[in-house]
Amino acid sequence: MNWKAPHYIAIYSNDDDMSAVNVGFVFQQVDLRMQAEGIGSCWLGMAKPAKKTEHSGMDWGVSMSFGKPTEYPEVNKGANRKPLKDICDTGDERLEPARLAPSAVNSQTWYFKRNGDAYDLFYKPGLKKLPFPGITYWNHNDLGICLAHLYMSYPDTFSFVRNESKEKKYIGTVSF
């Protein structure tokens, strides 16, 4: 890497879409907790080990660098996020934390459809041309990151379940 950090952590998981969603969900909570404690962190999707490595039969998923910064860089408060109407079929403000959630190069490949009192979450790829080949691998991590932001915003009422669905890109159902 072109930069140095005092610490790195790698997450290993099964190599399937829902495992990638889980990695994003869990790892983003770690990331948010570190930030709350004044620890700087950065997701490193490109920091794949040079040699294929397994840990307990699982493959490398993603890495993160972290450490206590000597100074804090100015934060760009103008992150380019889609309007709420582009990520859901209603204007439900409870989905604002999902709208603001980070994703690989701001691709935001999620879409919520109202389902009674809940929302079905769908993977909606190809919404933005990604500048790096293979980066779509992390889109399912991004779905988990999106869910982590909803969970952290509604910890007492958040629920996520996977129901049977005939729709290919269905990820699960969220309720608050």
C-alpha cells in the first residue's frame, strides 16, 4: 500500500453473496465503533493477500487499516449520495441512514421496496460504472454496510430476515 497504518485486520468468510453481506454488516459496526473511539480506519478491498490464504476453511473477504491518527484530516461533508427516491419506492425518512451509508466508490447498489410495514432489500447492480475491474465483488459487502447503518440507527427495533422470494436480487426484509 502507498500508506502505512499501525494495524491491519482481515476478515475471512465463506465465498457467497450472503456471507459478503454479513461481512459488511459486522465489519461496518467495528468501523463505526473505532471511529466513535477516535480511531481512524479505512476499508481496504484492494489489499488482498498476494498469496491465496484460507483461515479455518474460509477465504479472505476484506481488510481494514486502523490506528490512532496524529491529526484528523478535514472530512468532506459533501459525499455524493443518491436522493432517497433513487434508493426506495417511498420517501420514508427512516431509510435516511441507508441513503448516507458508504459504499464502494459511492455505487449504492441497494434498493428498498415497501412490503406492508417492512421493506424488501434488493441488490441493484450496474447503477454506476465502476472504475476498477472486479470491484463489484464488494457490492454485497456494501449491502451489509447499508444494513449496519440501519441497525445502528434503530438498535431496539431493527429486524432483518430472509424470506422465500422468487426475485433474483432479493437480499432480505428489513423492519423497524
